[in-house]
Amino acid sequence: MRKSREAFLFDTVALSNFALAGRLDLLLARYASKAEITPEVFDEIINGVVAGYFALKEIEDAVNDGLIALAPPRSSSAERQAYRERLHILGPGEASCIVHATFRGGTVVTDDRTARQCCSERNIPVTGTVGILKACCRDGALSIEEADDILDRMIDAGYYAPVQRINDLG
């Protein structure tokens, strides 16, 4: 059912964490042609801009400029049914990312515990904000100190992080 693809399907929170910390550039550089968002996530981003989170406008601009791809809408009845089922336990953004990855492949990027559990149950690759920061340290894009500074800015912007320091991950 699922095709193997290298797409990274970002939910709203994971994407917003980087934008609100002023470091969307990290995602754009790291995931270049692989970053995607679903129409539901795009709508949540637009709603955030309208609500006054103006840093999210950078995400809207990245989509409009083709730096982040807008995933196609669900086209089959099986996809629509799976989406409806996921909405019982997840928000539209997380549900749409998981359904997209289930039917079309890709890695889901989310910090939502329930969404991560759904991915695990379906053998869908998953990562999140902290995992991306740690990967940036491993590949030399960031020092541990820079990653910790970014994490601090994310926490100041409202991110509920599972760790206080990237260095704590070992």
C-alpha cells in the first residue's frame, strides 16, 4: 500500500518551532526538496498568521516560493476514510500527515505523542523537533551550544520540549 519516498511531512507544531525561533532556514537547508506539508497543515499555518504569529508568514512564503512542497489532497476513498478515522484521536494536521505517509510514503515530522504512537503502530518513520536539532549536531550543521540556544528560543516561544538541552540526549 505504501510507496517508499524520501518526503518529510511536517506537522504545524514541528514546523512552527523552527519558524518561531527564527531558524526555518535550518529546515529549508536540511530538507531542501524533501519538505512537504499537507493542505490541512498549510491552513493551520495561515490561521496562525491571521492570529498574529507573524513569524509563520515565512512558512507561507516558503510554500509559495516552492521551497516547501504542498502535498496533493487525498484522492482515494481509502485515504479519505483513513483520514476520518484518524480525526477521532488527532488534529487535522497530524491526521493528514499520517494518512499521507501511509498511502504515499515518507517520514512524519511531529512532536505530538499520540501521532508518534500512531506512526510507530503503522511502521511509519517519524522524527520531531529535538531529533532534527540532534541530527543537525551530528552532521555538523550546528554545534551543541547553537542547538541548545535554538531549543531555548523554541521553549521561550511556547514549545513544550521533552528535554531542556540537546546535550542531555547523549
